[in-house]
Amino acid sequence: MDLHDLSRMLLGAAETHGWEMKAFHRAPDLELHLFHRSPRKPARRIYLSAGIHGDEPAGPLAIADLLQRDDWPPDAELWICPCLNPTGFQNRTRQNAQGIDLNRDYRSAKAPEVRAHLALLNRLPQFDLTVCLHEDWESRGFYLYELNPDCQPTLAEAVVSAVSQVCPIDPSAIIDGRAAETGIIRPNLDPASRQDWPEAFYLIQQKTRLSYTLEAPSDFELPVRVTALTTAVHAMLGAFVRR
């Protein structure tokens, strides 16, 4: 899909359903958007992002699908960054146009996209839940990362159960070099030991105490990957509201 087609789809769906839309960074061939919606009495603050790796199109397309469905928890205040790497999306590359992997740049922030994103996040309130949508070219099925340092009630099993109805779950005991069980990775987080922070590291350190990264399997057809991610988000938000 062309970047302009994606932008029209995202912006059109957000406008149709009354989202506040803001471009928080503009440059030639580069525009980053934040979508925001708040009910009259917000009880939960939820953040979603997608498209930080340009060769993972299922995330932005899943966001577009979720916006079109407009089925969100009624008491949730929502912030969405639908495509954090538009030049990578256009070029079908993991990195941005300058060859920077944006999802390894959240500690030193060299890329203008990440600098603008961090400036935006620093102006926003704390979130009760953050969700980052991704794909993995090496996975055998859907899986997720859970960052939950305070041991809050987990949402992971509910997500995996729902996604298993539409997409296989990666059964591997080791995924991406980390121990996994039924598609769930709960890594021991030590951000100080890494220089190349992903977005999720920054979020768990600065903006939330509960963060999930969802990984669709890139070897599967695109509609399956999109459905896996939309199903995961819907199940996660539903479980989050019920807990």
C-alpha cells in the first residue's frame, strides 16, 4: 500500500468517528500524527502505536481497521500514533530514510522522528496501558511481550486465547532469544544494560507500568496478520476493562 493511501485511510476513519487529529512532526515526505479521543468521564488512559518498522505494514493497517470499527472501551481516553516511520513504510524498509532503526533509538534519540515522538510523549499524561503493534519475520506464529513490573493482573493469556482462533500461536520455547511459553514472553527488564532502547523500554520507564508488544508472523498472509493484531487489541482492551 502507498503511504498516501494509508494516510487517507487512517485520517478518514479518525475524522469519521470524531477523533482529534494532530500532526506533531512535519518535514519533506514525513508527517507524524497523533489521534486522541476522550469520553466525558475517562477512567482509563490507553496508548497504542504502530508502524515504527516500515516493513511491518500489518500494524498501521490494523490501526486503520480498529478506527473504522470504532469499538473502543466507552470509558477509555485513547492516544494513537498510527505510523511512526512513514518513510520506512513508503520504502518498505525496517529503518527510516536515514537508515536508523527507530525502535532502537529511544535512549539517545538521533532520529528526528524519535525526537519529535519523545517530545510529544513528554507532554502527555501517564498511561494505564500501552500497546505497540509489530511483526516478526522469523516467528512461527503470533506472540507478545509483557512488561509488567508491578505484577498487575495479566492480560496476556486472554490475548493469546483470542488470537489462537484466527492465527497460529508461536509454540517455540525460545523466541527472539528469550524464554517463551504459549506465545508469551515476560523478559527480565534491565534498561540500564542496553544502549539501544526500543519504544517499549521508554514507555515502561517513563509513561506506564503495564506495556505489551504484539508480534504478528510476517510469513503469513497480510489479512491474517492484520486480523491477528486487531483481535489481540480488542481482546486486550476488553480484558483490561473487565479486570
